[in-house]
Amino acid sequence: MSLWFPRLGAERLLRQSHGLAVGPLAVVQDRGNMQVLSSLSAEAEAEGLCRGQPLRDAQAMCPALVTRLRNPQAERAFLAGLRRWAGKYSPWVGEEPPEALVIDISGCAHLFGGEEALLRTVQADCAALGVTVCAGVGDTVGAAWALARHAGQPVRAVRTGDAIEQEARASRSRARRRRGRERGREWGREWGRERDGAIPAQPGAQEEEHATRIAAPGQMRAALAPLPVAALRLSGAAVEMLTRLGLHRVEDLMGMPRAALARRAGADVTRRLDQALGVEPEPVSPIRAAPRFAVRLTLPEPIGLQRDILAGLDRLLPALGRRLHRQGRGARRVRLHLLRTDQTMQWVEVGLARPSADPDRIRPLLAMKLGEVDAGFGIDVLRLEAVQSEPIHARQHKGHLEAASEAVARQRVNTGLDELIGRLGARIGLERITRLHPAESHLPEKCATRLAAAWSEPAGGNWPVPPTPRPLLLWRPEAVMADDRPALPLRFRWRARRFETRSAIGPERIAPEWWLDDPDWRSGVRDYWRVVTASGERLWLYYAHGGAVSSGWFCHGLFA
């Protein structure tokens, strides 16, 4: 069974309005250099708007149109919620982003009174949720997808050679005028029929009639034959190419030789056709729900003191630790939700340098954050959640007694460093705490790689020792005003100050990486000097011999 929610983006926003009158609503997204409509409400479709239409044209047709920017993350979360809701019909539910679900109902339909009764139940539940659904049932995923979207829809025939770019240059202008007149006559005929009541004036009025389609078992060919070729989940270019060849319906492709069809239209066309007919298997791939670890404490009376919140944490942390330990996981980020009596909520979050389920490691970090809590009129609910968790594995040390003792001591040192990183991260943020790892480069600014301390291990082994000491502070090379010659200047100007050289050690020649084009090293080979000035500064100067840019003196760092 395929469930398609054609108005998912707009109806997600309508659900948030809690039934308030919004009017015609459209969800807008950027496409190229313009904004187009990605989702429409029923009122907006009744105004004649369509998906993919430019926003400026839609506003000209419907001045009262209410627009909202598309939020793909929120729509994915809404689709995930619908997937969990669909688990009441079958445990085998998969997502077809951005606005569809596919359900394997083998052995489940009879629990609801058959396939027709199941679809009626789905429609009733979706109506109660305020969501429009189009459903289809078939023996294959491709057949259900096609029936949910294209069953009962008219097939639009495209005449071969009707594209303007395929006509001769001399007749293109006449073709444009001809197509404009044809569209005008067609619009006039449709408007006349709407006025006379021959067809419904509001688009989507017949969608209830065609919302559900069921293909009898073993009747895939008969069910798919009258559908357009777009029902095979083909790309727009493939559909256009097939219609140019006069192949408008799926039945036109069924009787064609597969080798010739694949050679002319591509292997994707034959593969999609085989999947829809059941020749090539296409099983439903359900999404496994992510594990959630959360505990909740409802208080009989509101609280507001920090010691009371800590007392509640002492009851929640062991319960959360047991749940994590049973799954073999450790919390990496922990969030404490504090629900107030006035229906408002505040939360604080901490991160750990290493995943852990130990309450003694989590409690001090949360206690440091309680100073940010505003209890308001009182807190009556505490909820503790491990928003991010990772697998943890027990460590077993083997070998001689001395080796085991050294390993235990090393683990104790690492644990203390992790606790320090966690405490600092609770104050300034884990992303601001970094550590250096050696890198395979002889250039001073590339000899180390900066990594996040909470998500990396300390560098193992010995660091490569440079031939001469390196400065404590490094920055991008800054120009020094001095004579343009390799000899070390006795006087120079840097950062609007005058300096006098007292002593110097050097030079140390460093060549650029010739296999890379580094903009900072286009000045060629450098001769570095450790210079001590008369005012006490210890600078790292170098003379660039010139290359793609001119030569000169530069300052690269400062020694302690």
C-alpha cells in the first residue's frame, strides 16, 4: 500500500494554526533564481494554483495568498511522525521522501476487514489528522505507487514535433503564436464547462473518487495498462522522450521488445517497468526507529530551588543509566527539560567528552548548568533525555601484572582528562576545546592538525621534532618594511613600529610543497631567522626569494 500526502507541507502548517482561518496557503521554496510553490492547501488549489508555479504568477492570480517558506527538516520530521502512526496498520513501513509512505500489508489487511475496509480506515484516520491522502494497493511497490498518484487521471497526449525547439527556425515564431491560440481556446472551453456545470469548478473535487485504487491480485498488467508512462517513476526527460515517440501509456511499453526499448529509452525504463510488473523484486525497506532514552518525574508540588532540582536528578540519573547500560550505550549529550506550572518549558544541555552511563559523571555537569534555570511560578515536571548516545564496550586488560597496572593507570588519567574536558565544555562549549595532532608536512603552519578534543583521542607516539625551534604563536605572514635583499636587516618596520635587530640565528631554508598550489607560498623559497629586537621581542622573520609574487621580508610568528 502506497500512501501519498500531496499537501504535506501546507497541511503541516495548518495543523499548527489549530483550526484558525488562514485562507489560501502556499509553501514556497527557492529554485534557481526564483521562488516557486512546493505545496498548496485545498483553498489555494481551488484558486487555480498548481505546484511548481512561480510565486509572482501565483500572487497575480490570488492576491490573498498566504505564503510560508519551506522547512525541509520539519517536513521530514512530520513524515517520520506519520510513519510511526502508520505502524498501526503494519509493522513493515518505509518512507518515500519527501511526502509518501510505503507499507507492506501482507497478512494484515484481513485484520481490518479487507483491503477496501483498510483504505477506508486510512482515509478516516487521515481526515481526523487533517491530512490529505491518496492511497493505492497493488502486488508490487511500483504498482501501488502508480495507482496512488495516477489512477483515474487523464493521459495528456503530446504530439510528435510539437516542441518549438524541434521546428525549423523560420517557423518557430508561428509555432509560438499557434500554441498560444490553442491554449486560449482550450482555456475558454474549460471555463465554459465549469460555468455550465459540466465539470467541477474547483480542482481536487474528484480526488475523493480517485483517492484510493486497488489492483486485484495478479492483475498488475490490466491495472497499469491505462496509466501514463509517468506512473513508472521515470525522470522528466525519459517521460518527455517516450511521449515524443508516441508512447503515452504503460500498455504501449508492455508489448515492445526489451532490448530495443532499453537501447532507445535507457535501462532505467525497462527496470522500472519490471519492478512495477513484479518481474524484478523490490522489497519494502522499513526504517528502524532510533533508540530513545528518556525518563520523567512528575512532582506533586512545584519546586524552584536548585537543591530540589538536584534531588530530582538523583532519582532520574540512575534510571537513565540503567536504560543506557542495558542497551550497551553511553550518553554523549544529555538534556534536562524543566516544565513549569504556567505551561512553559526551559531546558539545559551538557555534553560529555566520552560516552558514559555513569550518573556520577553526568550529575556535576548538569549541576553547573542549573544556575541558568528560571523556575518562574514553579517546576512540576522534570524530564531527562539522552539526545545523543553511542555504543560503549567494556575494556579487558591482559598480560603481566605490571603491564595491566600501567594500562589501568593510563585509563585513569584519560578518564580524568575527559572529565576536565566535559567540565570546560559545560562552561564554554565542547566545540571550542581542541587538541593538536601531528600532520605529514614540513611547512610550519601545516605540521599540526586541529581536532575537537571531545571527539578525538590524544596523539599517540612521539611528535616529529623540527630541525629548529618553532614559535609559540603563528599567524599569516605579515609584510615587514625593510631593504629587499637576503641579508638580515639591522632596522625594520613592522605593525607601524620601528625595530632594531640585537641578535639573530639563521637562516633556515624552507621550500614550498611544489605538488600543491598554496596561495601563501607563491613567494617561493623562504629563509627564516630567529630575531631578538632591542625592545625584547623575539620574532620569526623570513625573506621570500620570490616566485609568482615579488620577494621581500615578512614576519610569521612570535617566540615565548
